[in-house]
Amino acid sequence: MTANTVRIVPPAQPPQSKTSRFRQLLTDPEMAFIMEAHNGLSARIVEEVGFKGVWASGLSISAALGVRDNNEASWTQVLEVLEFMSDSTSIPILVDGDTGYGNFNNMRRLVTKLSQRGIAAVCIEDKLFPKTNSFIGRAQPLADIDEFCGKIKAGKDSQLDDDFCVIARIEALIAGWGVDEALRRGEAYHAAGADAVLIHSKIAEPDEIFAFCKEWGNRCPVVIVPTMYYATPTQQFRDHDISLVIWANHNMRAAMQAMRHISETIFHTETLADVEDTIPTVGEVFKITGNDELAAAEARYLPKRGAGYGAVVLAASRGKRLGALTDDRPKCMVDVRGQPVLRRQLSMLNGAGIRDVTIVRGYKKEAIDLVSVATVDNDRYAETGELYSLNCARKALNQPTLVSYGDILFRDYMLDALLKAEGDIVIVADALWQDREQSEAGLVRDLVVGDRAFSTDYLDDAPVSLVAAGRDVGADAATGEWVGLLKLSEAGAKAVAAELAAMEADGSLEKGDVPVLLNRLVTAGHAIRVQYITGQWLDIDDALDLARARNIV
Ligand code: SPV
Ligand code: MG
């Protein structure tokens, strides 16, 4: 994996490679700080707050995996974590490579793999595999100097990038061997090719660290981990020419505290009410993991029929003929085999890639409890008609839009055909309307007249234009029934919005239905295409429709 690999959150990539930026941090006269992280999320946070580098702590990664800092996690398991960390950040990562996971040969493979995964540097310590954390016990055995020097050389010879750094960590002070031994070892490691030395100590005062620094001079950069001498003023590190300070495990320890607190609180209170406002929202989680980028990528790469379309669903009317079923909800929310019609329609729209859905609510609006939709309300639903509802969503007509009635059920292929159909305004009409069982005697249907009737001829796919629509259309002239589904291009949506505004101005909006609007548009010279279907749809007006719908879905 290279620095150009697509990451979970792709932050803007500064021009230099991660390795050269790390080398610069290390060699810059200005002292630098890097911060511990132990997974992709914490690494991302480290970058987000402004650190210029990450310390991939062995202790923290182990603890986050629930194991001890004794090489209990295998090196490839650690590598997996590092890959997530590298992918989620653009700042360089210095990896705690423990003892190199074995001898020189293991070190070679480690460095190669780290280089391949976009890691900028590794630090290895002169102890024995399997290692023990430096703060545990006393007099930990140290590696043979020559053997350790061989490991450094092997690492340097294996790096895939000239700027990759190998840092040699001196554990002589930890083992109680004193500053002279630390200097002797540092000198050998430097001569073997280490790009920097890390001098470690576990006592609360920085004296032995500073004694080392004074003798060391500027042979190569010095790195420190002031976990135990944390109270030392940072300026003193600068005064001793330290190049890089590692804050080594504080995100992991802070996470422990936060998780313990939240778990205890929820355990004892048996509610989330006390904690919700004290923690990041899930929206923040989506943000840090880069969901926006994924949405943009989906739009770019996923072929979605309805990409770029919004939808307006008219769902304000009660549907009185359904009787008691609509006492507490509008008809679009009446259950049809476990799901209201509106939810079925919504998942069909979403499945076609139409996410921006506006629902016009009216009767029992609180019963429309769908998530991920915008709602506008027609509070005058009882005395107004469809166009008044559509006008409530006029602002949503600022893009290519599907308009549908909230109480219709149709097949996915119809949506497909509609989205493919050409034309600024395309309506769906059922050519076999006469075959449709009349649900209730005398129920008026919205018929349409196209300039051509539906044809079963394979070769006859000439476009059909709407001539007239509505209840005044006689059965003899009708070529189809308006289904309650139409498509508008951007221009079509604009034309509809303008016509709605005109109707509002001339007072005809309140009682109008969609066919009235269609007729006005035709009269004004707009071409309206008719997309014929042949049955296989339903509008739910009464108990019989509902029974039929329940049989179908
Ligand atoms: C680590 O963070 O894993 C380290 C630093 O090696 S220390 O725990 O201080 O040894
Ligand atoms: Mg460690």
C-alpha cells in the first residue's frame, strides 16, 4: 500500500511524502511532538487536533486488543491495525516496533511491510523478544549490542523509501545500567545507521535523561517518552536539544476512563438519557469516518437510475373510504402486510438512488414517522386539493423531481421506465385501465388522452404526447388512466413551479388536482409525454383496494 491509497477519510494530502515529513519533524531544529494512537479512529483524532505525527504505541495497541504488552498480539495483527491507522490519516506514523519481533530477518520483513503500508518510521528497543513493557519489573535483560546493531542495519537495508527512519531505543536506563552504558549503546546504534536514538527512563525526574542529552550533543536526533517524568516543564526538553517528544499512551488511557464512566452510568441508570448529551453524536462518527466522501463516491461510481432526482410525495389526505383504519393515520400509513404503502414507496425511491424525498403531510401528520425524509405540511388539507399540497413543496421543485401520490403501489420496473423516458414532463398512464376492477361504483377516475393509444407493436415506440387529462375526459376518448406518478426534468420542475405560482395568483390553486395542472401546462404549450403501463399498480382508496394490495405484496 502506498501513500496514494484511498483511505477511509481522505484528508487533503500535503505534497511531501509521509516519510519525508517525518524525517523533517525529526531533524528540524524546532522540537516536535507526536501523540499516541492505537487504531484508525484515534489516529484520525490525533491528526484532527493538529499533531504532525502519530505514535503507534505497542502498549496501547495491545491494550486496545485486550492483550498484554508482551508481544501477545502477533506482528501481523499489529500490522493490520497499523494499516487502518495509516489509511485514516495523512500525517506520518512512527511505529513502536518493540524488539523487531525476532532477529534481523524478522526486522527486515517488518520494515518492508511497514514501508508498503505507508508507515513513516519504526522504533526498535534493545531488549529481548518477547519484550516486557519498560515500566514493569526491574533489570530487564538487554540485547547484545552487536546483535542489535545488525538489526538496525537490516532494517535500514530493507526500507523501500530513502526517508523511512529507523529509531534505536536505548533501554540501558530502564535496566539500571546507567548513563554511560546508554551512551555507549547510543553511539553503536548511531554508527549502525539509526536515524535517531530514543532514550527511555522510568524515573519521575528527568535528570538521567538530561545527563544523557548533555553528553550526546548533536550526534543525531534524540527522542524521549516523558510518561514517568511528566511533570517536567516542556521548555526543559527544548533546552536539552531534544528533537521529538512522544506523548505515549494518553489516548488509550483517556479512552479507558471515558468508556468506564459511560458504561458505569448506563449500567446503573438503565437509561441513555443522562449520557446522550455528553458524548459525540452519531453524526460526528459519520463525519470522522468520512461518510460524506462515500456519498460523493457513490454518486460518481454507482449507476443509479434516479441519481440527481428528488421526489415529492403527496400524502396529505385522510382517505375517508377506509373508515376506522384512518382514524389515527392517513391512508398512506395504513399497513399493507407489515409496511405502510408510503414506506414501500420510499424504499423503492431510495433503491433507485432517490434520497432527497419531501413528503407533504396533512391529516394526522404525526403518524408519518419516516426517517430520512423532509416533510412539509398542508395544514389546510381538509379544504384544499392536491395542487395546494404540491404547492406546499414548491421549494423542492428546484431539481429534477418525481411527483407521486402517497397511496399508490407500483412496480419497480415502472419507475425504471419512467426515469429512462425522455421529456421534461412525463406522466404515467395505465393503458389497460378498463380492465382494472372498479373498486367502488361511481368512483371518478382521472383519465387521460394521448395523441396515440398504447400499442403492443414491438416496433412502435414513438413518443406519446398528452392532449388532455382529468375527470371531464370521456371513456371513449381516453387512452389511459393517470396513475399518480410523474417525472419532471429541471426545466419541467421549473415550469410546474411557475404554473403553481400562477394558479396561486389567480385563485385556482386551492381546489385543483394534478390533471388540472397538466391541462394548463398543455394549453400553455408545454409538451407532456405519456408513459403507458399495462396494469400492475394500485391506488388504495377503500377496503377492497386494501384487500387487493394485501394479496399482491
Ligand atoms: C509504548 O507506548 O508502547 C512504549 C512506550 O513503548 S512505554 O510504554 O513508555 O515503554
Ligand atoms: Mg512499547
